[in-house]
Amino acid sequence: MTETTPIEDVTLTANALKAMAHPIRWKILCALGDKELTVRELIDLVGTTQSNVSQHLEILRNRNIILSRKDGNKVFCKVRNDQVQSLINSMRGVLCSTNLKDVSQQ
């Protein structure tokens, strides 16, 4: 494993935060919290199409923010690790109730 330079760390962090900053991806992260949910559950909570949720989940996976696993015909998703979860929890306390309230009003 190669060590990253400080500038690479900054870039990786900025890219992860940019990925989380999209409204639908943030709603997905707020819905996940510290739980593991199926894609179907996320679709229902976020209020958009399966195709749209899948595209956003792929971006979150590519940025190492979430993990997914397949069990039969279901795909389960969760936040990747405790460090990412801690960051999301801090932001959720301030931002998520508003975002999820907006979804339920649509």
C-alpha cells in the first residue's frame, strides 16, 4: 500500500464531501444512518426511482463512502466504516431532519 501525500489526502476528502453534497446522495446517507438497508427501502425513503437511486449509490461506492452486498435478489447498503459514520452522524444532527422532511412532503 502506498502512502498518500497531504495534497492527495485533501483531494480525496474534497471528492468524498462533494459526493455527499448532492441532495439525493445526502438523503440516502441520512436514510442509512447507522443501519443497513435494502435498495428498495432506500427508494421508498428517498422518494425517487430505482434507476436514480442506483446511480447515486454507485457514486457513493466509488468514493468509498458506502458498502453494498447482495443476498439473493436484494442488495443491502451501509456506511463503509466508523470514521465515515461519525462524520455523517455529526452532519445528520444538523441537516438530515430537514432533508427527510422535504422528501415526505413531496
